[in-house]
Amino acid sequence: MRARLPGPQAGAAGQPAGAGDPLEGRYLARTVTGSLRLGVGSPTILDALALVHTGTRANRPVLERAYNICSDLGLVAATLVHGGLAEVEAMKVRPGNPVRPLLAQRMSEATTVQEVLDLYHAARPTPAGP
């Protein structure tokens, strides 16, 4: 019996060996689309917490928001287990807890951009003096 070697092996037609296997096809598709998760990272744990403690993955954005403002996955999990989803939703930024940087989002209309810039300029401190 020949042992199957891992890695990209080409068959006679230049296609990956075993491309007909559904499991290999699934992982190949996930690799190409960028949705393959390697190991257990924060997104996997957030999915698991949402599914186990709320019954659906639809509540993951609530957990992700809490994780982004406190950077402590253990605190988010403990709050969810002991206080429920309402307690997680009530979590706020606290001094001493770093906030995870969020990605910038594109705005669809120029008026929206202007509104955000107006808010930024209104909140900017002005120097004291005459």
C-alpha cells in the first residue's frame, strides 16, 4: 500500500491529485475564497460562544463588539455566561482596557462623509485663549 503524501501533487491532467474528494474540494474552495480558518482563533471562539450560549451565530456581532472594546475574550465569555447577552451588550469602554483597532469603512455618499467630518470638527478641542 502506498502512503499518500501531503502537499500539492499533480495528476496526469495537471489537476491536483484527489480533486474529486468532496472534503478536499471544500478545503480547496475555502483556501481560494479566503474563508479557511487555521487553528482556533478569536473568530472561532466568538462563533462558538454565540452558538452555545445564545443558540445562534446571529448574535456574534454583539460578542465581537464587546471584544473590540475590551480586548479580553475571557471577560466577554465570563460576562456572557454569568450575565447573559444583555450584559454583554451593556459593556462599555473602560479605562485601562485597550480598544482593538477597527477597520475603516467606505461611505456610500458624500453627504455622509461631510456629516462625519462635521462631527469630528465639532468634537475637536479648541485652544484656550482669546
